[in-house]
Amino acid sequence: MKVLSIQSAVAYGHVGNSAAVFPLQRIGVEVMPVYTVNFSNHTGYGAWGGPMISPDDVRAVIAGVEDRGAFPQIDVILSGYQGGEGIADVILDTVARVKAANPDAVYACDPVMGNAKSGCFVAPAIPVLLRERVVPAADIITPNQFELGFLTETEPTDLDSTLASVDAARAMGPRTVLVTSVERPERPEGTIEMLAADDAGAWIVRTPHIPMKANGSGDVTAALFTAHYRSTGSAAEALARTTSSVFDLLTRTHESGERELQLVESQEAYAHPRMQFTVERVR
């Protein structure tokens, strides 16, 4: 499998491509990372150095990949946080060109815009751009519960309303939806869930909630789920494998006391997930 991943990059820590690339490589995926920023660290620190890469420069990198004849071999285009409005045009153009070269290729979009605790933390134009132009072009999306609600202009809370919001998202264009950070009121205290749905049905999985903010964990989740789904064709299998790997990554990070993901130290969790959680079919 070959993935063209258009995301941010940092020198210190693990977010964007700096979070997604290594786990994908560890499960045997060939990754072509294209950077949209090249920062010293993620912006959550409040200070950082390095450039935001212009859409024209991002486009030039992708054009160089195309010139090497790589587009027919690309199975997945993956995108995450979009710092500026212009990157969306580059991504959408790339998706169209890759799919023209390989009609079996899929586009997986992590529509990063915010979360329930912080609200939206991207430029005001980005959420609308994602909803109106980017998500409709995607085959797979991986929003958290808050982002799912914004995209569909609904209020997912309990299981029924979350499934209705997933249906609304699938009606926009994507056939496969992974919802992360599902916090429905009927779940047991101290737990958190993820839900995946496609044409074959919908499944949910529950894990203990690890009390920490883990920048980059969503990037790892989107990357692993997309790769497992692409290779197995099973949303349930992809959900089980991804949940196992990410839970062990977060557990190791929490136990380390470090702020940054213990990405390399957790590599066995990607290569050989323990499959310790039960995936339940809900539709």
C-alpha cells in the first residue's frame, strides 16, 4: 500500500505527518509525506519556529511526485490539519489527479477543526470550507464527535443521535466515517468510545478514558484506521486494530509523564496490536 500524506510536520514531538508516518511505516505502508508547515513544535506550546509552506510550494512538491510517475501507484491520499484556505485547493486537485491515474484510490480526510472542550481552534473559514468542499470529496472521514456535529449541523449526543449524524455525514459524500472521542451520556463512567460506519453497518468500541491531552493522537488514529480499512475492507476490523494500538500508545505516554507521544517506544502496538477491546455492532 502507498499513501500520499499531506499534513503538517514538526521537528520536536509528534503531530501531523510527524505522528502519522512512522506508525504507517511500522505496519508496512509506503508513505510519501508532503509537508504543509515545517515547525519546530506544535502550536499548543504557544511559541514555535519555522515556516508555513505556501500552497504553491506544496503543489510543486506534489507535481514532482506526479512527474516521477507515482500517481497510478497511490492507494490513499490522506490529509489532516489545514492551516490556510489555499491548501484545500491543492488537496482537492491532487485527489482528482490521483483518482484519474488510479480510479481505485481513496481520499481520507481528517477534518480537524476543534473539540468539545476547546471549541474551534482553526481559522474561521476552515470549518465551512471543510463542510462545503473538502468533506464531500472524501471517501473516508475521521471527525471527533464535536467536528461531526459541525459538519452535519446536528447535535450528536447519545448513540441514536450520533448514528443519525453519521448518516448525515455519509449523505454528504464519504461512504466511511470514523467518529473519535464519542462521549455519549449512557456510557459507563471513566470510559470513551469510537464508532465506525460504512455501507456494511456500524460498530462501536469502548476503552478506559486516559486523563491526558495527547496532541497528535488523532493523526495516528486517522492514519492507522485508514490503512487498516484499506487493507482489510472491514470497518470493524480496522476499528479494533486502531483502538488497540492507540490505547497502548496513550497508556505508555501517560505512564511516561511526558507531554509528547511516545511514538517510537510504542511501535510494537502498531505492528502487533493486542486486540484487547470488543467491537460491538450497533447497526
